[in-house]
Amino acid sequence: MGRKIADCQDFPSESGCTLTISGEEDEVVNAATQHAVSVHGHEDAAEVRDWLRENLKDEVASI
């Protein structure tokens, strides 16, 4: 399984957040959830985690 990316620039945000998180899928979902709660005011709920997981992208390897 390849690395995944969650990029705040891909999602609407009043703060204009530019954070990008990459790693193994579960790591990214956990870190992105913590970020969504602490920075964007979301609750740590299954719906948030599911939404984040569904919106992850595959990381493109650089050469």
C-alpha cells in the first residue's frame, strides 16, 4: 500500500490553511483528524474520520 496525502488546500476553509499531511493511510487519518479538531473546530467523530479517509489522495513519488 502506498502513502496517502491529506491537503487542506483541497478543502474549503475560512483560514486558508495550507497544511499537507502524508504517510500511511491510518497515520494520515489520525493526524488529519487531530488537525481538523484543533485548527478547524471539527469534532473527533466517525463521520469526520470517514470523510477524511474518503478524500485522501495517493502520494505521487518524486524521482
